[in-house]
Amino acid sequence: MSGRQLDRLADALSLLFTVLVSLGAGVLIIYLTSKDPAGALKAFFIGPFSNRLFFGNMLQAASPLLFTGVGIAIAFRAGAFNLGGEGQVYAGGLVGTAVLLYAPWHTAWIIPVAAVAAIVAGAAFAGLSGWLRTRFGATEVITSFLIGSTLIYLFEFFLRRYLVDPTAGFPATAPLAPAFRFSRVLMPSNLNLSFFIGLAMVVLVHVVMFRTGFGYQLRMAGLNPRFARSSGMPVGRLFVIAMALSGAFAALAGIFAVTGVQGRLVTGFSANYGWNGITVALIARLYPLGVIPAALLYGYLHAGANTAALLSDVSPRIAAIIQSLIFYLITAQAIFAWIRRGLARRSDTSEGPAAVLPGDREPLE
């Protein structure tokens, strides 16, 4: 077995250990807090598969994470930290919904127009952080986080000031026209077309990243910027493009959450899609196809917690506890791998790890 295969095996085992430890902690909490631990555990682990409603909602819970997860994977692969995904989700939802609310025609063909508008918004704000890095050296870790946080406040301002429906009774727009809603696939659950669009996008990104010259340049710009620059690759431009693509996918998660589930723009409609997308990408080890099982894992935890809350005395917050444990353990592993790579960087990138976090902070040109 080669060194690279051993690295991948160790990586897979550490990931499996992380998930099992987190699930074990959840089991322990359920056992200590529930009056009927056996029934609660059965509802948590088996409940999501017990009927069409729970199963469909489990798949739909993974849908927005397919978009945010693959977007983060693109950015990290190219050497860019996008911490503004949550704000980009809100920006996409806001801009896309505005297009649908003021559209002169109520036809399903307006949905792609709204999606394109959302993509432009998300890509513009994420790309701005990338441009600030290449132009002024401002780290995208800080700028993307600050811009993303500002976008959430701007979302609330425009929703409450210009788009709110006075008859709703809470901060929300008027309901979208039926033509602007995705059809449900597995009634009576919330599963809709956005889940399958997400799957298609993940496969498309995988093909682009690993089967095209453009994808190779993106990966090489993140893995070894010095080599990429000496080979004539426009590292700075690739950095901005990767950030913009990451923001575009986050924005798609926002508008599809509105057209697929909510039916109107509601304050706080994002259930941490942007932040959870980071964890999903890290679980997937930045492989686009790995985003699918990682997102489904999160959807399963979410659906399991909700099912257990309905059928037993367990709090639905149990899923948040397990997800938080996974996030912290995965992040700790990623930071350790990043530091280790920085201390013992190999000159031959072909012998490096299969997937790494961006660690080379050389000036971009």
C-alpha cells in the first residue's frame, strides 16, 4: 500500500471515528434525559425512514447543504476561505424573491431568471472579498465574514422596510404565486425539485474540478500557488473566480429554500445553511461527490431529532448538539492537518494529501 493510500485510509478512519464519537455523545444525552431511552433512540435512528413524510423531509433538509457545501469545497480547493456563506444565502434569497414578487408574468420560466439574479448577487459579494485579497492583500477570512454579516442586516432592513406583507403578522413577504413554487415530489413531505438540482450541481462541479483544465488550475492554485504562478496560471483571477462561484452556490441555496419550502421570504429562513455548508465540505474532505453523503448525514440528524421530538420526550436540539460536536472535531482535525502540512510541506505536490485546507498565504497577483 502506497503512502498516499495510507493517508487516505487514515483520513477515512479519523472521519469515521469523529462521526461515531458524535453519535455516541448524542446517544448518551438521550439515554440520560429521556424517560423512555429505547423508544427515543428508535425514533431518532429509525424514525426518518418510517414514512414518506419523515423520509422526504430528511432528503429536503440536505438540499440547501448540497449547494453551500459544494460551494465551500470549490473555494477551499482553490485556496480561499469563504466565511460569508450565510450572508450570501440571505442575499440570494432576497434578490431572487424580489424578482419573483415584481415579475410582470406569473410563469415558471421566471424562476430561472430569479435564480440568475440570486447567483449574480451571491457571486458579486463573495467575489468582492476575493478581489480585496488580490488587490489590497486584505484576507478574505475577515472580509468575507464582515461582508456576510452585513448582508444579513441588510436582508432584515429591506425585508421589513420594502418587501414586508402587512397582513402576514410577522416579518415576511406576500406568498409567492403558485407558478413560482417548486412542485412537491414526495407528498406530504417538503421534498421538491431543488434536491435533485443540488445533486446535479454536485456532479457537474465534480466533472469540472477533476475532468477539465479549468478545474485543474483551480485545484493547483490552492494546492501550490507558487508552482501555478510559475506555470503561467492566473492565480489571482482564479482566486476571485473561486470565491464568486462559492457565493453563487450559497445564493442558490437561498432562493431555492424560498421557492421550494417557504413559499415566501421569511426573516431567519436560513437554518445556518452557510455555516453548516463548511462542515459538510470538511466532512467531504473537499471532494464534490463527498458532499452528497455529508449533506445527507446532516439531513438525517435533523430529521431524526425532529422525529424523536414528535414521538418521544427528546428535545429537537439534540441534532444541534451532535452537529456541533462533528463541527468542532472536524475543524480540529483540519487545523491540525493544515499545521502539519505547513511544517512539513513536500516539494512534490503529487505526494501531498488528497485534500487539504488552503494554507499557502503568498501574495496573489
